[in-house]
Amino acid sequence: MAHPTYRPDIDGLRAVAVLLVVFHHAFPPLLPGGFIGVDLFFVISGFLISTIIFQSLEQGTFSFLDFYKRRVKRIFPALSLVLIASFVCGWFVLLPADFKQLGKHMAAGAAFVSNFAFWNESGYFESGSKLKPLLHLWSLGIEEQYYIFWPLIAWFLWKRQINLFKVCVVLFAASFIINIVTAKGNPVAAFYSPASRFWELLIGSMLAYVSMHRLSWRQLVAGKFGAAPQFEPQNPPRSNNITAWAGILILALGVYFINPERRFPGFWALFPTIAAFLLIKAGPKAWFNQYVLSNRLFVWVGLISFPLYLWHWPLLVFAEIKLGTLDAPVKLGLIALSVLLSWLTYRFVERPIRFDRNWPRISLILSSVLLAVAVLGGYTYLRDGFAFRFPKFIQALLHNQPKLDEGWRSGTCILDQGHPSSEFSPDCVDKIADKVKRPLLFLWGDSHAAALYPGLKHLQDTGAYNFGVAQRTGAVCPPIIGDVRPWCNEINTSSFKLIQELKPEIVMMYAYWSHGLDGKGGFAGLYDLTKLDATVAELKKAGVKKVILMGPSPYWKNSLPHNIVETWKKAKTVAKPPLYMSYGDFGLVTELPIYDKQMREIAKRLNISYISGLDFLCKAEGCLTRDSEDGVKVASVDYGHLTVDAAQTYLKRIAPLIFAPETVYSSPNN
């Protein structure tokens, strides 16, 4: 089977791609657009694979067996090693529910269908969506699916003497249109679906055909695609330097303008894909490619780029699960460790296997190992994450570990990011005989506000208080009018109009205020709390009799279930974990009292009611780790979202303050 002439500049481009991804994952605020490095990989892969296929077909040497055994030797060794290492780490670090999920992801990764698995699990309300050690394998699934289908399609059409460039163009157009349409209506599907991603690899495939046949732009426009292949590289014209610099400029613009809040891929993915197209097309002798991308350091990073991509994310995730929030030196250390493991993998695993001439035996062994890993992952899933690793009382505490949105209001009363207010259900307002139930409490805020609803519902069901609830909550959207983020601004504007229409007696405002506080007494971060004053003023102007600003509930350095287990491990005793947990390595967020003080002062200044979760769920010895004094269920799903039972306990305790007739600044300490 034919193989393309080695180009060190392409390895250099691989280095750029993987470094963008690695530093985006480690420092997302500093490099929000770094994830487009994956799109560079897609174009590179499409170019290299299609070059092999096209050359082999035209030389009459194409072999499916040879093609796929080379894919096995290229991909299976490092992938198997990382999957096994992730299983071992998961055994010691992950809770049963998380380890069960890891097992499913291992099986999906080994079967190259991770993109479908994560597509099915995607969204803000999938607990721990950003702490899945194998989340990054979605892109490998896309590439492998392309490797499976594209050679079959190309071979079938070549045998029927159908021009492959025309086929690439048609498939590219179809996939790109699917991408645009899907990104607008369902961005999650557009991100993970091969149908909306294959166009990126097809850009590389079209470039492979153009490069192999030395087609000019004029020939492409004229539709002259049948030129004889020219396998010998030629010196590029001077215009290729311009092509390379144009590619760098477009890539830089993409990194600068693209961020996770964009509807990606959509049109935005044209930035990295066109950049990759231009840089590859410029050729190895363009100045930038020859002296920058072909630099020995870039080439070296490019050679280890595949294992580096595989290693870095599990290391970052397992470290964060184990240690909590990571500071910059720790992250840099983990990146360095990723580089070391990648070099060791490349030097002692990848290279010896790739250049072993006894390929039938090696390919069979590698396939068997990956199959065994898939079976192990599936068995881990079926055995519920091997809960027997923990003593009975820990198993009981973690039994049926709650999900993030468990018990939240049925219907669409809490929207995921990017969803418009039109998706709120009419059932989000309690009514009796088509009339709004009075008195009406309007619950307004982000997902932390949504987590309070089970407690309000419990008060209604027990008959302790007779009231109605209207709910408008959006993921990562504080109840602030004028949010700069489009989807939050649209939701909050709509919510305020509903408040003006319904005229609720009580408005309860709650969000993860820490997003807007710097932990030192000032404002900073994602939420602009300086606009709270204007928002409260508008509520009072709308006739709201009582505005309640909800202060923080207990926020933990890591997920509370994880902290409970780590505390038990550290104690090395069979005694039950403490009912209350304070500050420490596996305890409360250190800045929590500062957050509470800041929000308390804001409420006092605005002359509105204030209720802090710290006043009702905490004591001198710490905050509740279980739903009540004698409870056996965890109090928080993760770092701070209350469970159903904890919300019921909390709302029962604060109900007298909520329904007190006077509008005053209130707290047990005031």
C-alpha cells in the first residue's frame, strides 16, 4: 500500500493542535478557544488517510487488510494503555456511580462510539459532565468512524470509475449543511454527530486529491479533476508563503473569537478547518512550515501528540476529583507528567509495535487486548461500579447516588444553556381552575434555585403552608436583569415580564453567587452582581411585596459524596463519617463565610430579606453532610446542589421566614 512522503511540518501542525487542546483543558479562562485544536486534527487525519487511500487505489495496491491493520497498530496500543490506567485510577478514586459510568465509557471508547455515548449523556444537568476521565475520546470516535466508512466508499466508487474529488465535494456539502442546520437547533447533536462532523475530515480528503494531482485553483473551478497524479513533490511557488501566513492568521482569529459559548461547530468551525487546509496546502517549503512547524521541538511534540491527547485529560480529571480545585502549579505539573507519559508511550509502546514486521500476530494481540478492555468496562457497568470496595455504611450512604436534576420540577422549568425562554412550560406556574394560586412565590435563578423546588413542593404537599409556586430557572443564569450573555439575558428579560404580569407576593432570588464574588470582599467572575441593585429596584417597582435574597448553602471543595469517602479513608476506621464537616482538604470552600458576608451586606443595603443556608444547615463544627440530624442520605449531589431530602429539610426550617408578612432584612443572627 502506498504511503505519502513524510512531512515534518504536518507533525508540527499536530503539535499546535494538541497544545491548544491541552492548555485549553488546563486553563480554560486563559485559552477559551483552544478546543478548536481538535478540528485541526480532523483535517490532518482526513488529509493523511485519504492520501494513502487515493495513492493506493491509483497504483492498484489498495488493501483493506493492510489499511486496517495499520490503523490497529497506530491507535490500539496507546488507547488500550490509557483505558487500563484509567480503570486502575478509577478503582481507587471513583465512587460506585462514577466508576460504573467509567466502565460504560471504557466500553464505548474501545468500540469507538464514545461520541454517541456522550451525546446521549450531554448537557448541564448530567452530573459531573466536565469530570468524566474519558470525555475526550468523543473525537477519536468521530475519526475512527470516518476510517471505517470512507475507505469502503472510496474503493466502491473508484471501482465504478466515479471521480473521487466530486464525491468528496458532494459529501462535504451534505455534511456541512447538516452541521449548520443541526448547530442552530441542537448544538449538542452537531458537536457529537459524525454526520455533522465528517465535512471537516472531508476538507482534508479534498486537499489530498488536489495535492496529489497538483490541481490549480483554475482547474478546480473549471472542473478538471482528472489530471494524472504527480507523486514527486515540487518546489512551491512564492504564493505558498502567503497561503501559510493566511492560515496562521485565520487560526489566530479562531482562537481569539471562538469560545465554548458559541454554537459550535456551525460556521465557526470554518476558522480552524480552513486554517489547517491552508497550512497543509502551503507545503513543507513555505517559510513558516519549514522554519517553525518543522522545528525539531514542534516535530517532537507532534510525534507524541496522539498519546499526549489521550493522557492529559484523565490526569487532569482524576487529580481534580481527588484533590478538588487545582491551582496553576499543579496543572503545569500534570501537563509535564502528561508529556513524560506520552514520550514513554511513544518510545516504548507505539514505535516498537508500529515497526514490528510480524503484523498478523501483533494486530491480533492488540485487538484481543482492546476487546478485553471493552469487556472489563462493560462488566464494571453491569456490577454497578463494584460497590463492594466500600464498607456497608458507605454503600448505604451512597446508595442510589442522586442525579443533579433529581426531584426538580417536572416539565421544562429549568433550561439548559442556550435554550430560549419559549421552552418554559405553562405548568411552571401553579394554577387552580386556570387561576394563579395565591399567595404566589416566584422562584428565580440558576440551577441552585431549581434545587430548592423539592423543598417548596414538600411544604405544599404536607399542607404546612398554602401557596403557589412560579418557577423560572436557567443553568448558569443568575436572576439579574441585563446579563451580558445572550441566552441568560433573554431568559431573565422574559422572567421579569412574567413577574410584572403575575405580580407574585414573594420573589425568591438564588444563584451560585460565588461566580460573581472574588472571595476577598469584591466583585469578579461570571455573574455581574453590580446589577443586583437595579434588578431589585425593578422588582419593587413592579409591586413585589417581598424580595428574598437567598444566601449560599454549603459549598464544598469537591463533591460532598467524594469528600465523605475521602474523610472515611483518611480516618482509617469503620466508624461512620461525621454528620458535620468543616473546612479542610475535603471540606467546605474556604471563602464561604466571605461570600455569605458579602451577600448579607447587599441584602441589608437593598432593604430586602436575606436567608442564608449557612445559618440553617451548619453549626460551629461544620455543615450537614446528610439530609438531617438522623438522616442517611447525602445532603448535596455535588459541590453544592442540595439533594431532594436536604432541600426539604432546609425549606422546612426557613419556611417561617419566607412567609413572614413583613419585608425586612432577616437572619437568625440579626
